[in-house]
Amino acid sequence: MIVAMKTDATNEEIERVVERISSFGLKALNMPGGERTAIGIASAIPPELRETLAEILESMPGVDRVTHVSRTYKLASREFHPIDTVVTIKGVQIGSNEVVVAAGPCAIESREQLLAAAKAVKDAGGKVLRGGAFKPRTSPYSFQGLGVEGLKLLKEVGEQTGLVTITEVMDQHDLQVVLDHADILQIGARNMQNYPLLTAVGKSDRPVVIKRGPSATIDEWLLAAEYVLAQGNSNVILCERGVHPLDREHTRYTLDLSAVPVVKFLSHLPVIVDPSHACGNWRFVAAMSKAAVAAGADGLLIEVHPNPSTALCDGAQSLKLESFATLMHDLRAVATAVGRKIEFGASS
């Protein structure tokens, strides 16, 4: 349920509406934006109370109208929050007119590897450095990441280059150590429905990127975001990274770019795209990156590596540093064509 206040509603009238909602044991969220303030009711409203509550609220001073939200994902719904959310971290805005590019190695291997990638990302115009410290792998014998040592390197290189950092958190018990070292939390596709983890990151105020699970519907994806939003963390970013394909011979997954405009129609949350994990092959990453920007993505999550042939994780889908620079040049033209922008890098 959303209570739309009149354009001339006073702060006192808004506070009284919030207090009235709270008196029923419901959670009220004040959502200023545009010309008027809206107050959302995040809690589940008992069916027998719904109409009565609407009548009470509509009769209060300063209230324009009350609207019922039909979606099961209340807080993630554009019905609930019609204004686009812009997630800001250290001056970087995700969900604004600028398309933000995050790039870096799938797994942090060494200081030298990470620093070389970070400098190339910054020089090309990337704003966010990605790097995995904890790497969940299908095989227990594959490289599992450097763990806490990798987090320390990510923090060090991020501070040295001035890049915002993002890394995956796999378990709620590791959350604090990740919070101590990274700017943005990533929930991997395998953990999209790890509800204890989603609840834990929701209790922080740190930006959270939620990757879509390979078998997840769009509604299931948005409900995963709802778990974080319901805990009070509004800094949620959705990431499309491919769904199970009919044919695995040529790509790892099928990149569902139609999900970008669909989710932006249904939700106010920013949407970014990870073409690297979807394609599984560096040859197709550039094309899908351009297509993602054309489809309306607010950002990209791209894997780059100084020497992909020696990478300990996902080298086959990683761009070389010079290829990433070329892609960033091409992406600026695409962004301009759709009325958006990608800023030039440090050495451009």
C-alpha cells in the first residue's frame, strides 16, 4: 500500500500518517521524491484490515490518495517506489544517466596482477574494480581464491587507484570481514536464494549487487531483492548474468537482455549486466556489452586480466587489458546513441 501525500502536505501531516500506520504494528517508509512525498507500507497488511486502513488514511489531512500494491515484491516494485533509485558509493552513481563499468579479474591472484588490471580499468574509464577473494567453484579441486588475503589486496589496490571495489560475499559469517575491505557486496548467482545471507546484508547499509540465478524467474529475482530491502537497505543493484541455455556448445549461458527493460519497467532498482559469465568466451563479451547498454543497462560487470591464458579462474572469458580499452571506446558511442554517457578515463 502506498499513501500519496498532497504536494503541499506539511512535515507534521506526513509524520502523523507515519505514526498512524505504525499504530497498527505496520512498518511505514517515508519516500520523498519528485513533487510530492509518498509513504509506503512495507509490512504485510492483514486482508481484514486493508480496506479499513485505506479509509482511515485517506481521511487524514495532507493525504491525496491511497493505492494498493499488487506485486508480491512490494519494496522493489515501481508501484511502491515510482522514482528510479540511484545507488551512490564514494561519488559513483549507479542508476543515473552515466553507465558505470566495473571490471577486473574473476579471482585475485597477486598484488601485481590486481594492480595491473586496476590501472587499466581506471585508465579506460571504469569506475569500479571487481575481484574475487572467495571463489565458489563447481569442483572442490579448483582454485578457491585467496580469501582474506585477497580482500586485503583488493582494499589496498582500491585505495591506491581510487577505484570503488566490489567482491562476492558467500556466507553471512564472512560478512563483517568483507564489509571491512570492500565497498560493494556481491551476491553470486548460486546464493540468490540464500535467504539468511540476503537478510544479513540487508541489515548493513552497504550497496549490494544481486546476481540472477541461472534458473530464476524475474519475479524470484525481485523477491530476492525484497529480502534485502525489507531489512532497511535500499542500496540494491540487480545483475543479469545469463540463464540456462538450450545449447551449451557455444556459450555458457543465454544472456537474457530482455530482462533489462522488463525489470526497469517493474522495478525502480538499477540493473547492470555481466556479459563475461553469460558468454563464457571472451570473443562475445564486447558484442553483448554493447547490446546491454543499448537495452538500457545502468552498468556492466566485465572480467579483465593482464594475461588470461595464465588466469587461475575463468581465463577463457576474460578480456585482455588492451581489448578492454578498445571496448570502452566503443561503448561510449553506444551510450551516446541512447542518450547516456560513459566518462573518459584517467589517460584519455
